[in-house]
Amino acid sequence: MASDGKLGSVPDWVTLQTKVFTRWINQKFQSAGRAERIDNVLTGFGDGRVFGAFLEALSEQKCGAKWNKNPRMRVTHVDNINMALKFAQQLGVKVKNFPAAADFLDGETRPVLGFVWACILKFLKFGDDDDAEKLNAKDALLMWVQNKVAGYGLAVEKFPNSFKDGKVLCALIHANRPQLMPGYEGLAAGDEAIAAMFDGAEKYFELEKYITVDEFKRFDEVSMVVYVSDFYYGIAREKKKDRAARRIGKVVKFTKDMDARKVEFNERALSYRARVKDVEKVLGDRTIDNTMAGAVQKLDDFDAYKRNDKNVLIGDHLALESQYNGIGTRLSDKKRPVFQPPEGCALSDVAKTMKELEEAEAERNVALHDELNRQRRLLKLDGRHKDRYADLEEWIKLKDIYLNTKEDVRSVGEAQLQLTLMSAYETESSDVQKGSVVDLQKVGEELVREKYERSEEVQARETFVTSKFEEFSSLAAKKRAVLEDDLAREVYRADVRVKAVGHKNRYNKISAWVAEKEKYLRTEEKIDNTTEAQLQVALLGQYNKESKGYYSSQVVSLVKVGDDIRAAKYESDLSSWTYENPEELNQDEADLEAKFKTLNELHDAKKPVLDDHLARELHKDRLRIQDKGHKELHASLDAWYGETAAYLKARPEIDSVPEAQLQLSGYANYEAEKAMVTETSVAQLKSDGAALLADVYKTEYSEYSWEDPEGIASREGDVDSKWAELDQLAATLKVDLDAALAREQEKERLRLKWTDVAGSFKRWAAERGSEALAAIFGYSLQEVEAFEATLKNIEATTAAQSSQKTSEYEALWAEMEKIGIKENAYCSDRPEDLKAASDGMEAASHARHSDYYKEL
């Protein structure tokens, strides 16, 4: 089984939900007539197909997915599961975090169990009315249970807490099958009730015992909802069976009656065929004696005249025809197959035989048969009268037992039920008198009016029915009076018992309050601050006030309720009742008196201890304030150290002599400040630490000396070590600042030297360029030719000087770059500027050279 996302044992709720869900899913497969089964809900849906089958069984719809029927690789399993998940979304299954296929494949606990629970909520339906449609499955199931056990005095408020002691589900079984819970009233909540519930559910609707009593008590809400849903469906299924059994009983009774009638018809038809040749014998006269015997005798005479049997057979023919039609009518009413008599017994065969008799003696036949038919009609009416009487006689027997039975009524619900049954009886009795009795009397009147030969029997039956209804009227009045007294007594008893329950609940509430306060008074609080000490002293004072008020309001009123219960008594001409268990009331009240005495003793012992705690904590606070000052002074020194160390460690960029001199001045200021801080703040820190360690509190209840001497020593040692570190940093900084001053003085020398070299070079280049541009080669050919040697000498000298000066300024610039000079306030010229001046000079020299040879 997958874990709950972490290594270790599987949580209890996971084990129980897995067990309940697995069994519930297999039940759904079985109910839907499917062959699929799973061993574990966390792993059973791994191939996807069983998952899809589960959704089809719940929704009663086809998925239509093209499954991978023999998945071997993980990817084919994932495909199947994704198709099932898509089907679930189409069905409207909603989950806050919809699971992935890998969750089912890997058996991830929360996604799989959460999704199955969402499916259960989606498809569980309880009831078919509008209210059930408005509620979710859980609330509808809870309302169903509440309605079913409403008369049992049980609090059915929520899952799973209202169900864990087993009583609610025992009541649910008792409400529908009392014989399965014969000792319900005496069942103890807890293991006994749960075991009895397991037995009852197994016998009632075959709910197997697939969990233990201990597992049931550990059910969470989800597991309990699923388990209780089996009760709803199991009870509904059994009720459906009961209705089916009643319908089958009626069908069986009807079938037996029809089979008997068919057998009788066939026998009479065969008898008729045996006597058919002897029917045309007797004619007789037409006088009647108003009896069936007389009519039969006349027919016998007619048959004697016509082979002695004709009129008898005519009567038999009519009877057979009437009987056949009666059978056909009843079969048609019940939509049963048409009655087909065996060969030779059909009405067509009988009619063919009788046709010969009718042709021979038509007039005689009509007259005799009129009388015979009248007598038969009277016989049918008598049969109808007897049938109605038999139904009434059976009804009377049942109601006679009911009216003469005294019910054992022990609750308001039972009393109300019996009165409801009594009202139902009265309504039924009135309906029977207006219906069946009146119909019986109408048939009887007709039989008497027609001078039926058994009129006395008819009247005797009616007299019996009338006398029984008169007797029932008296019995019903007496029974109603008894039942109304039962209701009054049970209402009174229920009211007193409600008070007794309230007395017990209030006792339990007071006992719980006392236990809580006793625990408080016996608790030795760990007090380590003034606020807590002041709070505990205040709480003790508040408790003392609360205790006195609680006693006067709760205990005194409890005793008054107990007095009312002990004095309660119901008395009438028919029954009486007093409260059964006054001893328990007395014991509870005496117990509370003893408990409050104990509380007072504990209070008196606790008060001086708390007062000492407060005095000690005030002393602590004073020391803590001193320690806080020590810490703040240390923090101030630490902050000064931090700022100073940062100053000593920092190496600001120094790019001038004044900046270097300024930093050395700052260093001198640091040395003076450190000496002052050492003589004041550091000395104060150590003086305060010594005073704090010397201040000790001691009494008979407790003692206290400063709890953190190591902290004081640590802070003072920290300052000493950091002061030593500052001395090392300061020495290093002084060396660095002296070196920086020397470096900046060298930079200043180089800047001034560059200014001189660059200015000198540019002036030299300008002078040489001006000389080249202003050169005069001579005024004659001889002078111009003589100037050629001079020109060459000038150009050679200028080139040599330019090379020397260029090497000089390039070497100086390289030295400046090496030492880190980036700018020069005295001169903005750079090597490229000097190179430009040199290039101008060379251009002027080249122009002079060109001009000379042109002039020459």
C-alpha cells in the first residue's frame, strides 16, 4: 500500500478508508452484475480498465473508450487511466485537485482515495424527493438516519462522532426489525452496541463483518458515511423484498384459486360429456316451489321426458359457461393467459351437444331454465354473501385480537404510534362498515326479498357482524382511553427524564469544571517572568471569585432540579409512575459538595506560593533591567567597535597629498576617541557587571541569583578582545597612510615634470615648424645651391632632436602610468597631443624641402 507521502507507518485513516472503499467498490460491481473485483482500492485501478468499469457501474453509462486490453508497459497503463479520467470528467465528477494517471498507477494515497470519495458523493443518492435533491449525499444520508431514529432520543448530529458508540445504528435496525434487537434498551453504548449492530446488520441485510469493533470506533467521516450508506441500501433492499413477497403471495393465491376453478370446470365438463346421451328425458310441469331442489326436480322430470337428463345438462351447460366466463374475466382482469380447456371440454363442444336438446324442446327448455337461472343467481348471491362474510369474519378476528391486547408502552414515540394505529383502526372500521358491511346487507336484502331458501342463514351472518361491530365500538373507546393515558404518562415521564438527563449533564459539566479547576490548582506553574507571576496571582483571585459564583449559580440550581425530580409523580385511574433512580441524583450532589471542599483547600495552599513567585520575579526584573543596561552598553561598545574597525579596515582612495594628510589627521582623532571610550564606557561596563552578580534573592519558598554570569563575562571578554584587535588594525592603518602620503608626493613631482616637458616639446616643435615655413633659400642661383648643404644639416639636426625629445616624454608618461596618475591639474596634454605637434613640425619641414627644390 502507498504511504501518505512520507516514509513510516501507514496512517490509520488510510488503512480504514482503503478497507471500506475496497469493499464498497466490489459491492457496486456485484450489484451491477459485473465480474470485476479489486483487492485494494489504491492498486486495483492501475491498469485503467477496472477503473472504467467502476465508473460504468456507478453511472450506469457506457464509457465507449478503446481500452488497451493487455497493457504491459507503463505508457499503456497511463493511456487506459487517462481515458477513465476523461470519462469521469464527462460524468461530472469534481475534485479540487484532479488526479493524474500516475497517481493511480503508483497507488498514491490522497489523490486516489480523494477521487474515489468524490465519485461516491457524486453517485450516492438517498431518497427521491425535492429535499434530497437539494442536499449532498452526506447530508441526505444524515437526514435519513435522523428521521428513522427520531423517537429513540439519540443525538444524530454529524459523521462520524454520532455513530461511533453503535447506538444510532442499533436503533436504526430496531426501528425496522425489532426482533433483530431484542435487548436494545439494555445495550451499553460502545463495544457491546457495536457488536450487536454487526450481528443485526448481518442478519437483516447480509452486511458482512468485514471490520472489527476497534476499527469501527476509529472511523473518520468518510469511512463512516460509506459504511452507513450500506444500511440505507440494505434496508431499502429488504423493504423491496417484503413488498415483492406480498405481491407474490397474492399471485400464488390467485393462481391456486384459478387452478382449482379450472380443474372443477374440466371435471364438470367431462361429467357432462358422460351424461349427454341421457339428458332429453324429463319434461315435467312448470310449477315451482322456490327452491333449487324444486327447479332441479323439474329439470329431472324434463330430462325424464327427454332421456331423463336434458334439463340437468342444460343447467350444467349454463353453469359451465358461467364458470368459464368467470374464469376468463378474472384471468383477463389480472392480464393472465386465456383459459384453454382440454379437447372435448370446450364450450363449443358443449354447445354443439345442447343444440339438439334446444331444437327438440325450445319452449319447455326456456321456461325451466328461467327458474333454474334464477335459483342459480340466488345461489351466486348467497356465495357472494358468504365470501363477503368470510372476509369480514377474518377482519373481525384480527381486530378482536387487537382491541383486546394491551400494548406495553414505554416511550412517547410508542404511545403516539399506538394512538396513530388506533386512529387508523377507527378509520378502517368506519370504511369497512360503509363498504363491505353495507354491500353484505344489500345482498342479504335481495336474497330475503327473493325468498331464498337459506335466508335464515343469511340473516344470522348479518346479525353476527352487526353485534361484533357494536362490541368493537365499546372496546375501541376503552382502548383509546388507555392509550391516551399511556401517552400522557410517557410525556410526563419523558419530561422528568429530560430533567434527569439535564441534571446528569449539568453534574458532568460541573464535574468537568471542577476537574479543570482542580488540575489548575494542583499545577505548579513554571513562572519565569513578572508578567506571568502577576497573571497567575490575578488568575487565582479570579478563580476564587469565579468558584464562589459558580457554586451559588450552578450547584444550588442543580440541587433544586434534583428536588423537583425526586418529588415528581404521575398518577391516574389507569397508571402511575415515579422517577426510578433518585439515589443517583443524591450521589451526584454529595460528590459535588466534596469536590468543592477540595478546591477550597487547594486554593489556600496555592496562594502563598504564587505571592512568592511574584516577589522573586520582581527581583529578577530589576536584575534583568541591570543586565539589559549591561547588554546595551556592550552593544553600544560593539557598535563603536564595528564602526571603528570598519574605519581602520577601510582604505579610501587617496589621489592627492592633501587627501593623504587629511586621512592621517583622522587617524589621530581615532586614537584620542578610543582612549576616552576606554576610560568611560568600558570601565562602566565592568563595574555594572560586578554589581549584578553580587545581588541575590532568597526566601523559604525559592531563591535566585543572576542566571547568566557567563553572559556578563562573555560580553566583557568580548570587549577586551575587540580592543586588542583595534590596536592591531590601527598600527596597520598608520603604516598604510604614511605610504600613501609618500606615493602622492611622488605623483605631484611627476605631474609638474610632465607639464614642463610637454610645454617645452610643443614650443620646440612650433619654433621648428615656423622656421621651416619662413625659410629663405637665397636670391641667386649660387646662393640657392649653397643653401642645400645648410638645409640638409638643419633637417638632420631637427630629426635627431625630435627623436631624443620623443623618447624623453614617452619614458616620463610610462612612469606616470605605472604609479597610477590618471589626471593632471597642471597640464591636459597627452602623448598623442605631442605627437600631433611633432607631425605638424615634420609637415612644415617636408613643405620646406619641396619648396627648396622647386626654387632650385
